[in-house]
Amino acid sequence: MIEQGADERFCHNCGTPNAETYSFCNRCGVRINFLRPLPTVADRLPGRYPIRFDVEYPERLSRLLIFVKWWLLAIPQLLIVYALSTVSGVIGFVAWFAILFTRRYPKGLFEVVVGFNRWGANVTSYTGLLRDEYPPFATDPGRYPARYEVDYPEKLSRWLIFIKWLIAFPHYIVLQILWFIAFLMWFIAWFAILFTGRFPKGMFDFIVGVMRWNYRVSGYTSLLRDEFPPYSMAAKAGPGTRRSVILSAIAGLVVVPAFIGGFIALSTLDYSETHEVQVRYSDALAQRSTVPIDVEGTEVVLLGAEDPVSLGQTRTPRAGRRYVRFELEITNFDSLFTSVDRQTFALKDSRGREHHPALVQGVALGGQVLSGETVTVGVVFEVPLGVQPSSFTYSPGFAAFFPIGERVRFEFR
């Protein structure tokens, strides 16, 4: 039996002692009924993971709030949570060195981070349609029917701080799949709340379980605890076994290099299409236009070139360099957007060096050519003396920024 203190009230559901100011149980999250105290059960049960998260299931939810929670009511909360997460990142950086030298997470900083995480958990529960009560602008426990708690660790491992992210990597792969399923359930639950005023209990428990799993993993990787998170959504799950740690470490050692290698390989691939046009440089200097080239609904004509070109006394090239100017006629006849700015042009010289424009003349408002509009654009490059242009490229769409889309390249000979 637990003796009740003068400043404690016991939860009628689980018997946990709570501070007198708490409106919701610190362990199970239910609204405390002060008329039925039940003095049993300690707050922390042995064998369970030391990061706990739960949300009290609501019997009814507002049909109207689902229309305004995300984009209107929660905006101030989301801005604060974003700021708090930034501060938590700074604190985590400081804590990393504290653990390295002392094996301890400074308790004051620990409580600050846990409080920030609790605030975020409350807001996520609200925006995720799990509760209708507006989250308090506070980090205190027991003030919202969502519970987030982390037991303070007396000692932490110095060497784990170097590899936690690697060991936990398989968790994030599993969580990506679970979050995808959870988002589908949220979508279905939105309509369920709209028509019935209730969040389907099975979906509710699944989403809370995914959130619980996520908070355990994020608490582990952010150095709050050393116990390996279980591959489980259950509230009663204990720390991961030695076997799960070993298997996760092996999987991390295999998956992370493969993931990085695959990302590098994909980033080097180019899925764009380039329309190459052979042009005599002497013809370009003689202002002989090329035939129109269709680039994703944008018609491009190279009108001519000037080499060298003078921009007047106010703008002169650097010593040992000269200005070269190319003139284009660009028509947007069937394109979603046609960009005309410095990012969309590139020049390569006979030495293989690439140059970006020093100046783009005649640019349309906002750097865009509107549908049905034709503009004449002058593109000026600064190149070394004695070096001839070898190609001039224009990418009106996605190809200017990503390895997709189409571009036109004028090859000079």
C-alpha cells in the first residue's frame, strides 16, 4: 500500500500517486477522478522501457475541429515546437561532450529536453486528431491527456554516443513503413470522425503505438537513455535484447554503406534529355540564326553571338579576360514554366572549364516567360583571353536544378 501524501491524489484507473495540480494521470493518462482514489501500484514498473508514451482514448471527438486543427489552431504551437527542437539540438550537442567526459547527462538539461519533447508530444497528439483538448503552453507533466516520461539515467556509456545512430538505423527503416501505414489510417480516421465523431479504437491504438516506438528510438539516439529500444509498439515492452542489439548493429553496418553508396550512385545519374545542335561559331558571330528547337514546350532559337562585346565604361572585364554575349529568342508556347535566369545558362570553353553568366539581359519579370510570350535574351559570360567557347547550354525547366527534364546545347565547331 502507498501512503497518500498531503499534496497527492491517486488515479482511480491505475492507482498512481499524482501531484494535486495534475488533471491527468502521470502514468496512464486518464482524467483523474478525485472522488475515487485508489492507493495502489507504483509509477514505474520494473522491466519496462524507461521512455513511456500514451494517450487516453477519447470517447467523442469534434467534427468541426478536424477542419481547423492543422492549418489554423495549431500554427502557434507548431512554431514553438520547431523553436524548441532547435534548442534541443543545441542542448544535445552540449550533452554529447558532457557524457563523453563525465558519463552523465546534466540533469537540468535532461529535464529541459524531456519537457520540450513532452510539449511536442502533446501538440502531435492534438494535430494527429487523437485529442480535442488544446495543448497547454507548458512542459509540465499531468496537464494533458497525453503522457511522455523519461527516467533520468545516473550513468551513460561513453562509447555508445559514437554509434547509436548506426545501431538504430534499422529502427528508422521499420518506422518509415509504420508511419506510411499510420498516415493512411489518419486519412481514414478523419472521415470516421467527420461522420461518427469517433476515432476507430484499433487505428487509435496503432497510431499511438507507432508514436511510442518513435519516441523510444528518438530518445535513444538523442542520448537520453542507453537501453536499446524494442522492436515493439506495446506499452509494456522492455528494452531490446542483446540479440536485437547485435542484429541491428550488423544490419546497420550493411544497410548504411549500401544506402550511402546508392544515394551517391543515383546523384551521379542524369535522366535528363539534351538536344544537341551543331553550330559553326563563325555563323553565330555572323548573326546566322539556328532553326527553332522545341524543349518541353519552349521554343529556343540562337540568334547570334558577339565575341568580344563591350558593356560600356561602367562594366569592364577583369584583366586577362573578355566578355562574350549570346542572343536567344525564347517562346513559351506549351510549357508549365519557362525560366530565364542565371541558373538556366552555362558556357563551356575549349579548355573544358564551365562558366556561369555574368549578366542576363532582357529577363522577363520574375525570371519567367509566360505562356504564349516571346522574349529576346542576351546572356553575357566572362571568359579568359585566347580561349574559345565550345558549347552553350540552356535549361528552361527542371534540368537547370535536377537531373531530369530537357535542355538544349549548342555545340560550336
